[in-house]
Amino acid sequence: MAESPAGATLTVALLRRLGRFTLDLDVQSRGRRVALFGPSGSGKSTILSAIAGVIKPDAGRIEVAGRVYLDTKDRIHVSSHERRVGMVSQDPLLFPLLTVEENLNYGRRRARGRVDFDAMVDRLELRPLLGSRPHQLSGGEQRRVALGRALLSEPEVLLCDEPFTGLDHRLRRQLVALLGELVDLIDVPLVLVTHIVDEVMALADDVIVLHDGRVEAQGPPEALLGMLFGLVPAQGLAPNFWCGTVTRAGTEATLASVDIHGHDVHVMGSLDIGQRVRLVVPPEAVGLALVARTQASPRNQLTGRVAALRRLNGGILVELDAGFQVTSHITQEASADLGLELGKELIAFVKASAIEVMRG
């Protein structure tokens, strides 16, 4: 069980036997946003419970942002109520007899006043609901209250266990973006358990992939994208995820520009210069054309060479090397028309309106 390396945000070394299941891992992360990803029963929620102090492993060490919560070798065990841990789970676990304001204030019991209550209430759009009780709230409103209560406690780490499960796609995306903004605003490390790839891509800078209680892989989400989608094939084709910096500001009605490895990619959205974003593009939205045939009509055009070809879902999955990976899914007829082969130069084009922008 190694000591934490300099600069590590999170160190988790655990041995925990639960019947036939054994959790046995030793990982460190320098990420400020860590995602635990893997199938059900792989140990993700058990790790969160150990960090929170809800369960005590048979042996191990847990260190968060320089503070040791557990070290069985040195007989260190900080009790759960002494750990400054914020927790948001699938069940918001609000106090049913308390109002929204009282639930939020409960999170401030041990706070030091670093997080402004009114600013948090306004950012979460909870002011009209302060006098309401949990049963009067929608599912999304309850999740916002739970998130606010956790952040107002000024935690050393925020633990989120599939916090947006059961919400519709639009609302879940809104809350994922809000979570990313808030953890940055108060500068708190995040450990997220999720089985949804786009939540990983939107929020994480380090992913720990678990299987049967052990670490299968660890790294930045872009590097593990194929593995993540392979673990959850029901989510469909892996989309393109491109990370870059806004070079030209835009609004919901005007185009912004994002630098992706030296390419200007135009998108729709209210963005500011210097903002870091991730662009999500379904392979079906990426068209391909021969260089000689291409006109200047599509707004985004990326030149690349064919790096891989694969038959998939009745069509052809084409990977282009354009200085970064561009994936397109086209029909077999279109593939034959283009005369596709490895190394062939093509133009990939995609409309700005087909690109989804994730902040962070």
C-alpha cells in the first residue's frame, strides 16, 4: 500500500470482502473530477461508501486532497461525521418535514461561510421554492436541493452516486452541466459514479474503470472512450468527443469558434473566449466526400486520411486521422462510391447545428 504521490487528489487502496465479492484495488488520481465507471456490482458504490466512512474496509488507505481518512496500517480511522464529505445519491434523501430553505441550511451546520448561501440559491434557481417541502417538488427540483445542501456544507470532496438517474435526457443534461459549473465555482474535488458515458465525458478528467472489484483501466476519458462504450453497448455508437478552447465568442443565434488541435470548428451556443468545452458529434452527422468533389458549402470541413474501416450496424464506420480522430458512419453504398481504403484522403463535414456543446 503505497503513500500518496505528490499532487494526488485521491488515493484509494481498499481490501473489502463481502460474501463472494472482494473489492481489491490501489489507485491514485491527480484529477479534480474522477469518474468511477463499470457494470453493476463492480464495486463503484462501495468505494464511495468507504470514502464517506459508511463502511470500514478490512484493510486500506484513503486520502483526499492531502487529508488521510483511513490508514489501517497506521491505525488511522476518521469517523464518518468528522469527514468533510458531501454526498448526492439517486435518492435525494431530503428531510420531508423541513422546507427547502431548512434542508439547505442543514448543510451549513459545519460550514465556514466560504460558500455564499444566496448565490448558491440563485444559481440553483431555488428561491421561489424555499418555502416548499420535498413532496411538493419535481424530481429535478429535489436533485437541485440535494446538490445545494451538499455544496453548502463546504465539503473536502463531493461524492455523487448516479445522482441524475431517472430524469429525462434534457433535464439530466442541464443538471450535469450545472454540477460541473458548481464544483468549479467552489473548487471541490468530485468523485462520480455513473454508467452513462456522456456524463463521464462532460464531467471527468480521469476515469477509473472497474470490473468485479478490481481496476481494469484508468486514464483520461477520451483515451478510454471505446472501452466505455464497449461496457454499455445499449448506448449505441460512440460519438465523437472533441475537446478544445473557444477562440470566438458566440450566442445562441450566432456561431462561436472552437480550436480543436489547430482546426477552427464552428458551433452554436453562448460561449466566451478562452472557455474550455467538449464537442459531441454523432458519427451519423459526419458526412464524407472526396477532396476533388468538395464545395465550400458546409460550415465545418476537416481534411483527414482513412485510419480504420469497420462494418457496423449495416453500414461502414470510418475513422479519419485529421490530427485528431473523426468518426463517421455511412452506408455501404456511400462507401463504395467513395472507393474507401486505408490512407485515402477525404473531407469530413458536419453542420454546426449538429454539434452539441458541453461546458468544462
